[in-house]
Amino acid sequence: MAYYFMKLTPPRPTFPNAASAEEMAAMADHAEYISDLIKQNIVLAAGPVHQGEGSWGVGIARSETEDTLRALCENDPVILAKLGFHWRLFPMGSLLHKDGV
């Protein structure tokens, strides 16, 4: 099992402070999607990182392969909405967590 740092970049640095109704609706669907991945124990933790006038998303996930996780990212409703969001995945060498390494 491999672990990944996931970064969700929004369409502009001022997001969500200057978000459209369409973007916020897509983010609500995104939050539900990520919550489901947390329930499945694929995403271990996720949330916004506030930076400057906006924020971006972070997640820590585990997956058998990067391709499997990338497919889950590509099916995220906020990506499917084609509003300018994108995921970046960064492999982690290891992860210390409550269940061990």
C-alpha cells in the first residue's frame, strides 16, 4: 500500500472568497465525494489550507497504485465540472498514523 499527499488547486488564488454559485455547488459535491472516500478508508484526512486571500485543498490518501488514485481524482465532481480545478499527487515514502506505519 502506498501513501500520497494530494493537492487540489482551485481555478484562481482568491477561491473560495470570489467563488461563483456553480463553483460552490461543485465544491459541495466534491465534499460529499471526499467524505465517501474517507468512509472507504482511501482518503485518511482532507481539508482546506488557507493561504493569502484564498485556499486550496489537501488530502492524504492510500492506494495500491498511483493510477488507481489518479482515476478517483479524475472522477471527483469538482474535476468533472470542468471549472479549472486540478489535483496533483505526490508519493510519500511512508506515513506514521494511529494504526502504525
